[in-house]
Amino acid sequence: MILAIDSSTSWLGLALYEESAVLYEHVWKTHKRHTVELAPAVEKALQDCGLSFEQIKALAVAQGPGSFTSLRIGLVFIKGLALAYHLPVIGIPTLDILAYSQPIRDLSLICALQAGRSKLAVATYKNVDNHWKCDTPIEVMTAKELILQILTPTLVSGEFTEEDRHTLSRKWKSVILASPANCIRRPSCLAELAFQLWKAGKIDDPVTMTPIYLHTSDPILS
């Protein structure tokens, strides 16, 4: 069983996953209370499922980009568990989690999350052998700047404000905007991606694993 945690932004998520089933999934919005809420949420998930921590065989974590503080809290929490209980850990780029949950189409896909100061962290994905593969470096821009770059029909999904969604919807001929329900980063998708890497023997070193931060003059904020 894999325990997966996504603390990239103000949206916290965790899942318990086995190869044959998602045992538990919970996503909620917190207000800079990651440290206080994360450990009790994991304990409650195990209790609700009638499971014990000893049944966890691997750990998965969203590696970023995201809020500096939020990412650090999630990484420290997972690293602590990995080292204390000698569990393998797998880090997954945060926007890959969102891309994984989107329907496969012969179009480009853009995934985004909040980057502070009304800006978005944005990456473009292409359909490669019926899987979404990141096609560009992650960039930081406003929703208005983003729509200027979308010249052909493109799927767009992400953590958007109401104003962002209004801006993106103006370019309806090119922007195929996912519904709010399909813009949530699902921790079960994080767990499934990590499970595939774990089974392939591709795990990370909890000592050297680091968050993916954006090196920009307008950094993602806590």
C-alpha cells in the first residue's frame, strides 16, 4: 500500500492506494496550517480504513512546483517517515499529477497552479503514446499572458481563481477549459504514478530528494 501526500499549495491531498483499488482519498483547502493538519489527517485516513501504518509499503509525494513553505512541509514529513521506517519514497512533479487525470486527446494540454501575485506556474503537455508528457519548461505568467500563447485548440486545467477562469474563458475558440471538478489535483493520481515507478524500481533517495522550486524574480509564495 502507498501513502501519497500533495502539499504543493493551499490545497492539501492524501491518498491510500493499492494496485487494485484506491482505499482512501481526501482533498481539502487549508489556510497555512499544513504542519498542524497533515499528521492528524494521515492518522484519520488509516483509522477510517481500519488500517495500520505497518501496512504502508511505500510513500509518494508531490515534489513541486508550489508554495515554498507548503512543499517543504510535505517533503520533510515524507522524508521523516521514509527514514524512520525504511520505506521507499517516490517524488512526482506536481503538474504531472494534474495532467495524469486529464482525458487523452490529440491536442496540447496546459496545466497550471497558483504562483502568487496573480501569476500561474504553467507547463505544456503533449500526447505521447497515449500518455501526457511534459513538453516545455515550467513558466510563470498571468492568465492574460497565458491566453496570448494559446493559438490552437488546447485543453487547459489547473488551480485557477474565478478571475483566471473568466479571463481564460474569453478565448473560448482555443481554450478548452476543464470544469472546476476536473481541475483538482487528485492524490490518488499521485499514488498511481508513484506505484508505476515503484514497481519499475525507480525510487528516490529521501536524503537527497529536493523540492522543485521555480527560479524567478517573482517566486511562488507561501
